[in-house]
Amino acid sequence: MTAPPAQVVYANRKALQLYRTTLDEIYGIPMRDLTTAETPEAIREPCREMFEPGGPDFELHGIDSPYYALRRDGSNFRAIIKAEKFVSPTGPFVTVALHEFMDDAHAVLDSLSKPLEPSEA
């Protein structure tokens, strides 16, 4: 979970495992410091806009572009993200669901999205 200015305020056990860190180490780190240069601006910009005063209430689902999460040790992992904004009495927050991207899972999803050939129908 992040809060303005897009800094980590909470991470569950699985997120901490993926990032190979502790909550004390990741707390307060800006989200931009947890992504690699390969992460497209198309993902970064909407996340920034969510925190602007009067910014849009929207969700990011099934990002097609690769998202590369950066660990403190410099290693990275490819991930699928979903981000959702909500506003509380203390201000806006964004929850981010992060799942490690598996290449073999991507191949399965790709095969499911292709139309069947007449011989396969």
C-alpha cells in the first residue's frame, strides 16, 4: 500500500518475500525506487496521477507492458500489477497487487488468447 508521495506504507508477507526485504527496510521508499528503468512510462505516469490533488479515481488492470520490480540488492523480477486508488478521511491511498510473472504462465495465457485453427476446433 502506498500513500502520497507514492511511498510504501505497508507490504504483506508475500510482497516482502518477492522484494527480499523487511517492512522496516521498505517502509517509506518511493515506488519509483522499486521499479527498473525498463518499466514503461505508461505504467509510471498513471500511478503518479492517482496521487495528484483531484487526481483520477481509476484502476490499473492487467498491464500489457512488462513491469520490472527492483530489489534493494539490485536484482529484479518481472511482475504483473493491479493498482487501485481509494480515499480515506486521511487522504488518498493506492493498493498495489503484485504477482511474480512466470514465463510459462505467459505462454499459456498467450495460447488461450489466440483463435483456434479450424483443425483444432
